[in-house]
Amino acid sequence: MQNSRKNVVELNRFGRTSGSKNGSLLNECGEMMAIRLSAVLAKSLKQAGDELLELTDRVTGLEMRRLYDEAREFCEQKRGVIENEFKQQFYQRFKQECRRDKGKTPAHGNTDISQLSLVEPDDLEETLASSNVANAINNICGEELFGLAKRIGVLLDDPELEFGDNPIGPELIGSTIMEALKAQEASVKIRLILVPLINKHLPQQVRTIYQEINHHLVEKGILPTIRVGMRHQAAPTAPDKPAAAASAGHVATAAESQDLFAILQQLLGAGSGAASPGLAAMGLFAPAPLAAP
């Protein structure tokens, strides 16, 4: 891998790693995630564009039809640029996470639900969208993330690494996807329309990547066997397990969405029952009715 020596030096100098071997393995994991994730994100955007073409023909509301059409064009025109943007941003943020001192707030951040009333509407929707992506990945990849947290913890010299602090974890993936879309000047509504479509395809692909990284680390001798007796962090495998969600540092699970409904109505001026297309697309509000195909 190009520049691996330079990257290892950077990680060892500023990060939490112990030894050049661990720094090298950690860097390999970050590079693998950045390269593979950017490719599957581009694939997910292509699939989203295909689905948006069908939705444009089926939706009855003129506003939603226009937004679906804009989102489809965005996927077609910006897919390659977003792939490169995500790759660069993810790897950069991965290195920042590796350098971060234990106990400090992650670069991707975690929003306190009690403070959401202070968040600007657009920022609130984007925060929920980022969390929505992370939750979708967590719900599919619970088993893989448990092993990965233990092994990455060894590389970071942090055996009690929390799920939300994993430098290649779902939280960083979700926030980086939103940042990559934002960098291409997609409106908040367009970005949020894309979230549920991306979630249909991306999480299973991420699971495959996590499996490959776990296998790679096992081959390198990093915790080939994880003892059941080790202190178990509840893996975030389903939205109906609050403890699992809490241990993963989630912002808002599917169950919590109902608790946020009143706040969102007040912030977004939805007292009449109208919801923004972005939130409707995320499934937090009833979606616009579709005409019979």
C-alpha cells in the first residue's frame, strides 16, 4: 500500500498505538475501509438512482416528484466525485480518531438528545440522518462489530474500546457519508431522501468488509480467539434493545424517533401535520402517498 510507511509513522507518533506492527495493521484497516467503503457507497448511489427513477413515476405530489428527480440526477452526476470525496474524508477522519486521546469526544460527535431543541432544523435533520445510517449498520453488523472492537482495541492499546469509539465504526461511516454528500452541495432534503435508499444496500456490504478485516487481523495474530469470559459490551444488534444502543453511542434509534416527534414538530413548524420531505423519506413521518403502479 502506497504511503503506508508515512502513515504508520503518523499514527505511532500522535496516536494510541503501541509499536510499529500495531500501527501498520491499524493503518491497513483504515485504508481497506476507505477504499472498499467508497466503492460500495458509489454502488449504493447507483442503486438509489435506479429506485428514484421508479419513485418519480409513482409519486403523486409535484414537490416530491421534483425532489426525487433532483436526487436521481445528483446520484448520476456526482456518484464518482462522492466516491473519491468519501474515500479521502473517511481516511483522514480515521487517522484523527486514532490520534484522539482516550476519553475525548469523537471527531464524528454524539448529540445529546436532551439538547436537540437547541439544534437548527437543518442540522437536526442531518444529525438524525447520520445516526440513521449508523443504526442501520449496527443492526446488521452486531457480531462483526463485537470482534472488531476487541481487535482494534488491541491495536490502539485500549482493550476496553467502546463501540462508539471504534475509528472504523458505523458512527464515523454515517457522519462521513453525510459530509461527502454535503460537499457536493446537495440540499438537506436531497441528502435525507437518499438515506433510506442507501440503507437498503450499504449495511450488508459493510458487514462483508468488517468480516474481511476481522479475518485479516486474525491471520496477523490479533485475538484469533475471543474468550466468552471477556467483559462483554452489548452489541447493537437490534433497535428494540436500548442497552445495546446505549453502549454503541447512538444518537437516535428507531424506537427513540417517536420520542423526538414532538420536538421535530415544534422545530420544523409541523404543527399542522406536514413534515419535511427529508424526514418523511427517513420514515420518521408518514411518507407522501404513492399512486398505484
